[in-house]
Amino acid sequence: MATIGSGKMGSAVTASEVPAELAALVAAEVSRQVGALRADLERTVAELRERTPEDRAALVVFSGDLDRVLAAFVIATGAAAAGLETSMFFTFWGLSAIKRKGARAASKGFKQRMFAMMTPDSSEGLGTSQLNFFGMGAMMLRSMMKEQGIASLEELMAMARDLGVKMTACTMSMDAMGIARDELLGGLECGGVAAFMADASRARVSLFI
């Protein structure tokens, strides 16, 4: 049997043992490199997944005008019907659209009561952005929509609920405008800008209306 000397000690290793040792070393090194490559690949995929938009739509409803709020709910219900996970964030004047008619918070200061008197008390009190004429424009628009068989704002809002549209009231705007939680419609969420950004950062479509 052939032997190979190793060093001054003269210890011998058979030729058949050398390939086995090398194979073990190579296998260990390959396994280590494959593991490192797999870890890098998983990190890259995770980073790409975070940056890739999901099938979501996020809308900011800033306006308190009937026509603009109508447009927001038409888009929201259309997006939800198309399979997008849809959220609506109501802030400042947009809060009027989700007020509960006739609701009044018991503890309001003078400025808050005056502000409540000057703003619509529900979706039914919203005026149009153009040609409102002290409410006549809104009445005409609603009448024409009814004649054409177009869903009203309130019907669109109910449809949005049925389709699972997430509706969030801005807590900062509520505080600034003196609107209490019990003045809003039921089934809503309350949150700050971070709540909206959590939805918008993953959305394929983001709109400000």
C-alpha cells in the first residue's frame, strides 16, 4: 500500500485517506458558502418585499365638499370591489362626512360649540365645492343623481362598509376641531398620521381628496 510521508515525524497517511479528508473539507466549505448565500438572498427578498406595493388603496379625505366626498367614496368602493384592500383617512373638513346626524358632545367649550354650528353636522349637510348657493347646489346635485339612478353618498358609505373599506378618523383633527368620538358614526377607527402611513406605505394607489 502506498504511503505519503508527512513532515519530519515520518507519520504516514494512505493515499486512499487523502481524498476523503479533502472531500470533507470541500463539503464543509461549500455548505458554509451556500448558507451565507441563502442568508443574503433571504435578506434581499425581505427588503424587496418591504418596498414592493401591495394590492392596497389608501385615500386621504380632506375635503368636506359633497362632490369631492362622493368622488372619494366612488373610488374607494371601486377599489374595494376590484379586490384592493382599501382604507380612508378622514381629516379636518373631511370629518364632517362621518359625523352622526344630531349627535352633540355634552362637554364643549364656547369656541367648539361655535365651530360645530358653522360646520355640517353630517354627510347630509355637505355643500358642493362649486355653485352651492347656500345649499341649493347640493340639493340639485342629489336630486339629479336620484333621477339618474346614481347611488347617494349615504348609500355609497354603506356600500363601502359592506365591502370592508377601513375608515379612520384623524385624532389630531378631532382634537383641533372639538369633535368627540361619540359624535362620529359607529364602526370607525380613530388614529393619527402614523396609522395612515402604515397603510399608505404599502399601497399601490394613494390619493388625497
